[in-house]
Amino acid sequence: MKLPTPFMQLPLSFDARVMAAEIEMLGEDVWRPHPQGFPGNSMLPLLALGGDPRNEGYSGRMLPTPELLRCPYVMQVLASLGATLGRTRLMRLAGQAEVTRHVDQGYYWAERVRVHVPIVTQPSVRFECGDEAVNMAAGECWIFDTWRQHRVINDASHPRIHMVADTVGGGRFWQLVAMGRPSRNDSAQWRPTLVPPNRDARPELALESVNIPEVMSPWEMDGHFRLIFGEAKEDAPLAVARDMARLFKLEWRGLWARFGTSPEGAPAYRMTLGTFLERIEPVASKIELNNGVSCYGVILALIGKFAISPEPPAQSPGGSGLTQVLPPR
């Protein structure tokens, strides 16, 4: 999610030692390689589709994995965020390793904040976002602007473990954000509230069940285009791209009024989308956004792949008829 500042520390703190002890008890076998194969990166799913730690998808109902259910304080930490939670993992970065510089431009992250709670870390671990860098200390709670270029460097010999939760937020969550601070240089009076371990707590997590549209509404689509073109560097092709997008949105609005999310509109939606993408590619591919990524690449990631759900594969006799599974990130 695009934020007004690179980093924001939320006014919560947690007992990182208790969290680390719960994670240590899970053992090494539950850790998995990073889905993109980054050297020195591994993960442990906590909230996943159907509670299955093997499922890296993000379309459907999120549930606790067996490993999360064995970590009562970690569940308490998640509940304290006051948010509807999406895919959540422990992310481990080995010593002398890094998370390479990138932008989270995929659809799932366009309107979701990525919450970081450091559990095991060192003062030398550096999290860079845009032109700023911070060391997130153990037990703190941070969000950052995933729309900017960012990376993490662990130049120590020991691993770094963060709990990383993706969320659209919630009433209490956005109140916490409003009380947060963008840097450590703010008022010395600012103090986060400790959420201590409570053996009697029975936290209930608010979890995602709706996250990918069957058909993208014209209003959601308009929001994505405003984000994309608002971040585009001004040059001649931009005006042409804006006009192409305007005509496409008008046509999509007409289809929406006619079909809504009815399956009978799928062929018309797909034809309209395909024609638009074909026409705008040579124009938008020449436009660069302020974060250094291609305008067309983001149009494809936010709209091209998600404006209409994937067409089900042909069902063979006796087949299950399952729809396509979105590729993991």
C-alpha cells in the first residue's frame, strides 16, 4: 500500500522473547524455502488459505495454520492489531543475506498494509525504503510504504525473524496508525503500549474471506488507475495512456451496468479487457512510474490479471472442474 511516509511505527510493543520461545518450540522442520527462492530467505506460514501452510495463494478464506495454533502469544499479538488479517508469515533472513530491492506491485498488496513485528534481530539489520532506512528493534511494530523500492540487509552472522502480516486494516488498526510516528526523532513523550502475554487470553482473529473480485467494479478500477497515473512521470505518452484508460473505464462501466458480476458477462468483459491491454501496451510500456517500475507492468498486475477472474480450464469427463489457482508470490 502506498503511504505518505516510508515508515510508520505503531504505538504497540510486544514481548519478543516470549514470541521467540514459542517459535523455537516449533522446530526447524516447519520452515519452508522462500517461494521466490531468494538465497538465505525462509518462511513459516501462520495464516494461509484454508489454514494449509503449503498453500501460498491469496484468493479465499485465510485460517490459522497448525503452527500458529501452537503459539498462543503470537495469536494474541495478531489480535491486538485490531485488523482483518490476510496472509501472515514468519520471515527469516539468514546472516549475511538480504531481501533484494523490489516494489510490491501485485494486486494483493495494492490496498493492504504490510505489518512487521521483529522477533529476533540485531542493531545492524537495516530496512531500507525509498531514501530512508531504519533498524526495527525486537518487539516493535512497524508498517512501511510497499509502493516504494525497498530492501532488507542482514550483515550480522545471526538470523533475523520478523512476523509479517498483510491486512486491509480495521477501525482500531487505523486509529493505531493515526497515533504512530514516522521516525524515531519525534517527541520523546511518545511511548508504545506493551501487550503482555496473557495465559487466560482467548484471542479471536478477524480473518479475510473476500480478497479477489469475480469482476472488478468500475469504482475499484478507477482507484487503481488514479494511483498508477498519479505516480507516472510526466511525458508525452501519459496523456495518450490516460485517454485510453478513460475510454476503457467507460466501456467497463456500461458492461457493469448490464451484467454486474453475472457469469454471462464474462466473455464481453474478457474481450474488452484484452483489447484494452493490447492497445495500451506500446504506449504504457514507455512510461515509468516514480518508483522506477513500468506503467504497463503495474496496469497488468493490478487490472489486467484481476479485472475478471480467470477462465476455468476445460473440464474433462469425470473431472473436478476446479478453477485455476493464482500463481504464488
